[in-house]
Amino acid sequence: MTRDWSALPSANSLWEATAEPARAFPVLSGERQADVVIIGAGYTGLSAAHHIAKSGLSPVVLEANRPGWGASGRNGGVITAKFRLSFREIDAAHGRAMAQRMYEIAHESTDMVEELVSEFGIASAALTRTGQVKAAHNETTLKAAIDEANWMTREMGSAEVRILDKRGVRDETGSDIFVGGVLNPGSGGIHPLNYLRGLADGVARRGVPIFQESPVVKLRRENGGIVAETPQGAVRAKQAIIATNSYSDLTSATAHMQRTLIPFRSAMVATEQLSRNLAGKLMPTGRTYTETKRMMRWFRMVDNRVIFGGRGAFGKQDSQAAFDAFAQGDDRHLPRSRRCAARLQMVGPRRDDDGLGAAYRSARRPHAGLDGLQRRGCCDVEPDGPLSRRLCARRDAGGRAARYQAHEGDPVLSAARARRAHGRRLVPVSRCDRSVRSLW
């Protein structure tokens, strides 16, 4: 346990520049015991730790850099109750019961963000629940959005969805480039890094040990449990949760997870602070907004700044072209008379310069799986946000094949994966990460 490790620098982002000071956590030194060792101090890891501790078990969180260093501190801070697949698509592929269950989980996730902000008193998270508008760029996508909204109302009982005409979207956004849209009042926005740091502080105040700059460099089985080794220490636990997602290759201990992921980059740019009068005219309701184009982009107003975001390049290398495209083109959402003021105030360096934003699973749905390490599970991020499902793994005393126990018929585990995981089963760990699967 003498391997050298140098923590990676924080991203040069708007969130980092405007966040509350980060709490310093110790580096793991020596050996500790725990019921569950959690690798990664993002939303998944911290929410898992919180709910595991509430259940009466003892978790320990190990973070290679600092809490919120990865996607949890760099995402757009948009809160929405949806998955990459629409509920209509889930219904067609997996049946009504599955679609209804996923609908309930998605809405519970947005509610739980609000619950955690309240429970830990994270005022700096600046949480809003003012809603989200899906703004259609042509009549075809508007019809599709309206059809989807009508289906949601008819089949899922989602009476809160409202249809907006061109004037309604113009009043919302200050822009006349959209032909109409759909309003979902239950969505919202948040300062993602302040929320993360508030979670870390709250979890630590509840007595959960969090260690930063303590990468897990080796995982091994020993005496029916797990040993997670760091450069200066080790944690012995009954179970482990891998909550590393697209940063799984930071060390060799979790690098095998990277083979199951397609990392992608999500770029974001922002204006400098606009005058209160101009900001109020652009987006007076304080909602978040998305487009209907294939490469979806979103925008929102935060602290009198207009923020634009969307998918950047795939892979590990930063894509300057992605940021240039935003800076040069995303002010098209603004009325012509206001574009110059916003463009001239575009922030240059306030963007994500380091690392990956998130990662895709090819199935485009929340995923949890088992690998060859006995008694260990993993939590991976759903494509639209830094989080997937709440799981840990445990050997079935009866030696039966793996099965997902959150609810009957869940499509998360394929038959092939279940066969490879023979002798283990997946069991819920309270509600450890429904609270954050909704964050982009």
C-alpha cells in the first residue's frame, strides 16, 4: 500500500467558480472496517452512503480525488423525471406495468432531491421546481411532443403536462425560433456542485467516514468479504458499491467497468451576468428548457447568466469545437435585439476542461450489473444524468441464479448477464440513489 497518487485538478467550470468552499476530508491511512465500502463520492456514492447509514449499517466512502470532482459537479443541474427512453417506448418494449413503475421511480427521484436539500439544509443548492419546457424547432417535432404529452396524460395519468403554442414558448424564452412546446411543471434546476458538497457535508455530519484523495488501487476477496486497498490504507467490508461510472479507469481496480461504457462529453457555456432587467425579460419564469433536435441542447437562467449545454465530442479528449459551436450559435435563442449584449458577455474559460461528463450504456436505460468479484455490485450512470439504480450484490444462500429484486420483470439484467452472475442476486439498498438519477 505504498503506490503514489496525485489528485487531479478541479474542472475550470462555472460551478467551480461559483460554488461554496469545499470541505476538506482526510486521506485514508491505516485499516478500517465497514459493512459496505463505496468507491466514488459523487451523487451515487454519497446518496448510497446516506441511505445505507440510515438503515443501520456502516458505510465508508473512498474518493480518488475530491467529492464532486467528476460529473456530479459538472452537469447542467437540470432536474427532470425521465429516462433516455421515453415512457411510451418503455411501455412498447417492456409493458405497461414496467412503464408505470419507471414513471413512479422517476418522479420519486425528483422529489427526493428536494427532500435531501431540505434534510441537510443545502440553501446554496438554489433548488427550483418551476418546471421545464420542451421547445419544438419545427411542426414535426411539435406534433411528436404533443402526442407524447397526450399519451402520458391518457396512460400514465400525468395531468400536469401542458401544451404551449408559439406565443407561449416565446413568452417563456424570449425567443421566436420555436413553433410551440410542452411544459412539465414538476422539473427544476439546481447548482449541482453546491448540492454535491452539501450532500457530502451532511453525510459526514451524520457520522459517515468520507476519505478524499484515496483511490482504490486494488480490490480483492478475503474471508468471504471485500478488501479495498488505497495507497495508504485499506477498508475491509462485507460488500462494495462501485460508483465511478465514466471515471472507472482512473485506477486498475475498477478499469474493467470501462469496457461496458461509452464515455461522452457534455459541453456547457455561459454568459457573464446580465442586467436584472434583461435577464428577467429573457426567461421570466425561471424554468429550464430543452430543444427537440436529435443532438438536444438545453438552456436555463442561473444567477442572471444564460447557460447553454448539450452533447460534446465522444472520447477522452476535450473538444474545443463543441464549445465554439455553443458560443457562436446558441444565442440564436435570444431575440435579435438582445443577442449582441449576451454574445459580447460570453464567458471564455467557464467550461468543463477536464475529464468526461458521463457515459452511455448501449441499452439507453438505467443499468446495474455484476462482475466476477463475489459479493460486489455496481451502480452506473443513466445517460441523462450522473446516476443509475440503487443496488448492491449479495450471494444467494440458496445458490440461485441472479435476479433483480426491486420489482418483477425489470429489464435491467439481460439473460446472458444473469447466467454469468450465477450464484448471486441483486437486492435493493434502501433508496440510495433515486434521489439523483434525474440530474443531467
